[in-house]
Amino acid sequence: MGTFHCKVLFTLLSAATLLAQPHYPVDWKTVAPEAVARFTELLRIDTSNPPGNETKAATWLKQVLEKEGIPSKLFALEPDRANLVARLKGNGSKRPLLVMGHTDVVGVQKEKWSFDPFTPTRKDGFIYARGAVDDKDNATAGLMLMILLKRMNVKLDRDVIFLAEAGEESTTRVGIDFLVDQHWSEIEAEYALAEGGATIARNGNVRYVGISATEKIPRPVRLVARGHAGHGSRPNPDKAVLCLVSAWADVRPWHAPMRLNDITRAYFERLATISTPEEAQRYNHINDPAAAPAIEKYFAQHEPGHSAILRTTVVPTILKAGFRTNVIPSEAEATLDVRALPDENLDRFYSELRHVIGDEKVEVVPSKNRGRPVSRPSRLDTAMFRALEQAQRRLFPGAITLPSMTSGATDMAQLRAQGVDAYGFGPIVDERDGHGAHSDEERIAETSIPKLVEFLWYTVLEVAATR
Ligand SMILES: [Zn+2]
């Protein structure tokens, strides 16, 4: 009985909160084609990084916003690499909300594409172009949000700031680092929404709305093996190349231990509720020492994405050694892409790596670059996260909201390090679609763009509109 009453009360309360959201009737039938048109215009601007040339995208966004009566500013550390910031003022009763999308994209190997990557091409319900899901989708959603808030004259409790940032793809010094270091007051916010999440569909039905609340931290290391140079015709005992190969042979079977944090624990718990009994059995027993080895093995073979979020991972990505066939090189080097769990003790991790290699001729050299900062995960008990969950229930009632940790890195790391609760959201993609971020023939379902705008709209109304 008690449960029943609680349930009724809960339903009534949810209905009441839904009703309480101020109503601004957007005509989604006309907004949808407008959103797609602006998206394709943005895709047409080649902002491959390097070199970036994000100023082209920033000035385009600026003139679109200007036509709508929304003022914006450009901030550039280098003239060709501008960031755009636009702000709609609220009444100041709550702290600002920052909505971001990065304008730069990774480069392309044109020969691997059947279309020109910067001529958005529609085919079978998809739009193909570089940046389609990383990250001109989020940038477009942010732009459309500002346009709609302004057109509908939405009364806001907090400022809504739109940031289209440069340099997200490995050159954050001109983008988020520059803004945080030199223009923090322009983007300072209580909450932020950005890329990094995904709305995952299976056979056309949305299963879950993934909202990223933390991310792994790239901390590349170099393995440097040293030996004696010599003539290739006279093999000597200490050959740098072979030392390096044998060091990697030692590292390869080694894995950092698997463990959960608050976000991945919530992720697996919730994922279990929409999974088959066998899947749920695995998701619910990751911490069970008796079951863990088999689960670990299964994930490694069948669910590598899950393997990646359960531990600090190590992958060799660049090898350098030698320059002539008949010269034994004195040095050989491998770059390892280390992706650390947010709470990893890196000094201990490096010393374990040295111990596993166990060869003083092979040095483990952590990168001296600044890298993304370490930060605490964003909280799940905030008004912002509840607003995201509510938008999910409104738009995808059969699905669930799944808090997640991304294995990749985003500009939210810098914001979280400043104390901002930042959440990644993303468009609807099929769980089996192989044309995602950074892939050849990157694509997005055309209908995903208006839905992304709608999702952002209802989320922001909930957390920022005056009641
Ligand atoms: Zn991105």
C-alpha cells in the first residue's frame, strides 16, 4: 500500500513539475528545417584542425546571431582562431548556464570519403560531412537555443551563455585554456552543457540518453629504449629496438585493475535495468571478486567500450626507431596513449609500469605538456541533471537517462576543474552506426538535429526560465 501511495504521489509531483515549466510554444515544424539549414551552412566551413581557421565559423555565427538581435563577442589568442561568446541576460537570481560547441574539426583523408567532407551531402536520411557529430551538431543546437530564447522572449532566472570554442581537437591553448585563463568572467557559470553524451537508439528506438558527467584523462608517456649504435652487419648485445619490443611484450598482457567510481557505478546500475538478464548479471557483478575475471574477459572481447571505462588503459600509438637499413640505432621510442581514470594515482601507475617492464635501459617518460586537468565528476543530484532527466522523459518516455564517463577527453575537463558541474549530451545515434566522431564518412541522421535542439530547449527552459 505504502509503495502504491508513494507512486501516486510521485506521479502527481512529476506531473506538477512538468506543468510548472513555463510554456513557450515553439513551432517545431518550421524550426526543424531552419536548424538543419544552419547546421549544413556551418558544416560547409572548413575548420580542419590543424590549422583550424575557426574565425571563419565564429564570424559566421556572429552575423547569424546579430540578425536575431543577439550581441556576441570574439576572443582570439591568434587572429585565425577566434572563440565566440554570446550572452542572454537573466534576472540574476541564479548563476549562469554555459552551453558550448566547438567549431574546429579533425582533419580528413579525402580519398576515404565518397563525398566531399565539406559539402554536406544528404543520402538515405543521413547528412554526411566532417563535423556532423563532432561537434557542429552541438554548436548548432547552442545557436538555435539562443535564437529561440530570444525570439520567444523567454524570461530567464539565469544568464544563458553560448560559447563556440576553437581548438578543442588537441590545441586547447587557443580555446578553452585561453578562455579559462584570460576571459573567465565571460564564461563563468554554475552549469555547463557540451558534447560528450549520446542518445543511443537500437532498431530506431531510443534506449537511453547518455549524459556524461566525468571523463578519463589523457596522460601519454614515452618508452625510450637506449643501446649502442653500430653497423647492421655486426649485431651487438644491446639493441634499442629489441629492448623496446620486449618492453612492449611485457606491458601488453598487463592491465591496471578494474574499478568503479560513482558515475560508472550509477551507469552500470541503470544500464542493467534496460538490459537482458545475462547482460544485467554482468553489469551488476563488476565488483564481485568471484565474477569479475569472467566479466573482464567478456568485456575485453565483446564490449571494449566497457573495458575502457573500468580502468586506466595503455595503447601504443607511435613508434620511432632507426633511419638506415645498415645502422643499428642507439635509441628507439614508443608513445603510449595512457587514458587515466579521473582518480588515478599517476605516480603509482608509472612506477607499476616501470616495474612491469623491469629493464633499466627502457625509460618511462611522462609527457610534460599541460594536458587536461584532473577534476571531480559533476554531481548527479543537481537541478541541471534533473532537468536533463526531465527532458529525456518528455522526448523519449520509453528510455532512461544514463550518467556516463567518456573515455575520450573534452573541454568540460577544464570547466569541471573550475568547479562547474558540466554535462555532455548528444544526438540520436544508432548503437551500431560506424560513422561516428573522427571516422571516415562521418554522418548524422537528419532528424537527429532538430531533436537535439528540442532536447536542449526543454532542458534549458527547465533550469533557466523564470516560473
Ligand atoms: Zn569534439
